[in-house]
Amino acid sequence: MKTIAVIGAGTMGNGIAHVFAQNGFQVNLIDIAQSSLDKGLANIAKNLDRMIAKEKISAEDKKNTLENITTFTVLKEGVAQVDLVVEAATENLDIKLGIFKELDEICDAKTLLATNTSSISITQIAAATHRPEKVIGMHFMNPVPIMKLVEIIRGYSTSDEVTQTIMDLSSKLGKTPTEVNDYPGFVANRILMPMINEAIETLYNGVAGVQEIDTVMKLGMAHPMGPLQLADFIGLDVCLSILKVMYDGFKNPKYAPCPLLVNMVMAGKLGVKSGEGFYDYSESRKAEKVAKQFS
């Protein structure tokens, strides 16, 4: 594989583009808005500068990485003659189904199609195409340039050959690919999201405060950040979306989102990206100040 198309220049998309480009792949970064592409490239450059400051890469490495990325606002142009498309658009089933249906129509028959979804069924996405054996999940972790894991999810019809190809490709990126099967939440979020939801329930029921809950989990369980801080970092809207997918998929009440989480998302308190969640980020992106609602 030489040329990779990445759909979506947001946090995950530009991170995925960064990693492929830094490892010598030609990357077509696609988004409907030029402003999003400009922002994505700026973010990649900023992350590369951090790596230079830590002496992990050279200025020449940064130059080569950025030169490996070409931007497109027209999907058909961006996916022409590529070996793999990695979709990293909004975590919305209808949007993803629409993208994959179009990709199936405009991509070469040999092109593999991957989605970075964190919870939506690979089998359902693949069913929108006439090449389900060539559709697979590549669930990168955020921040992509730093996190080693790639959860490789094979749908019901994903072939052994395609699975092995994507496993090998992920290893070439310096990642640790881990193969899982296609069930709601896969492995990462099937375990993580109930923990986050239970932490929110614990707060909702008045058992302890925001900092107290996070402190117990950081010091008692050796987690690098507490579950409420992590929820803010992921985005409370994303957490809610994943829990809904799992609840719909399993019909098990243990996956039902906490009412507090639902209310916070409706109120626009989404965590770091909105400036407030369980913590207040108006002055710092670090979780140092508990949001007024919980203080």
C-alpha cells in the first residue's frame, strides 16, 4: 500500500493522516470544508513541532510528513487510485452509510474501505456496499500520534486476507493492532463506557464529588486520568452516542446512559471541546477546576 485517503480532517482524521504521512505513505486528506482542512493541517504541524521539541523527530521529518499530505474537498477526486480509504467522519450511522455507499460506487474495485468508528457495526456499514469482504474497522485511539492501540474489527463478511493486510499495515505505523469481532462497543468501549457511565451515576447519586471520584480511580486503580476527566476529554456527546449504540444493540439496562449525562449533552456541556463538562476548561485545558454545577 502506498496511497491512503482519510475522510474527515477533525481530531481523529488529522491524527490518522499524521501517522500515515509520518511513516512515508502518500495521504489524501478529504473534508467538505477547506477551513476544516486548514485547521487539520495546522494541528498536524503543531503536533510535529511538539515532537521536534522532544527530539523525537527532526525538522526534515516534519517537512517530509507535511509534503506527504494533499488536501481535497471533492470526495471523488480524493479517493481516486488509492489503496485504502479510512473514514473518520462524524460518529453518525446515517452519515457513515451514505459515505460508504458512495465510496463503493466511486472507488476502484481493489480499494479497501475502513472506518474509524468507535462503536457502530462494521457489518451494517459493509452492507451498504457491494464489497463487504473488503470493509473493516480501524479504531484508532485519541491522540492518534501517541496511542499505540488500533482495534481492528472484522465484520461478518470481512475476509481473512483483508484482515491480515490491515493488521500488517497497522504494525508498519508503529501501532499494536488487536483483532476483535463485530459486536456493539467492540472491546475498548464495551468495557470503558460502562465504567464512565457508572462514574457519572456515582456523581448523580451523590456518593462523591467529581474530584473525589477521579482521585479514587487514579490513585486506587492506577488509571492515568479519572473517568470523569476522561469523559470530558472524549466528549460527553460521543460517550452518550456510544452508550446508545450499545444499549440498542444489547437491550441490556446496564448500558442505559445516566440521566445526568443526557442532560449535560442537551445543555451543551460536552467537556473540553465546549469549555465545560465535569470540569471547567475556560482558563486551562487541564482538569484543574471543577465545573460550577458540581462545586
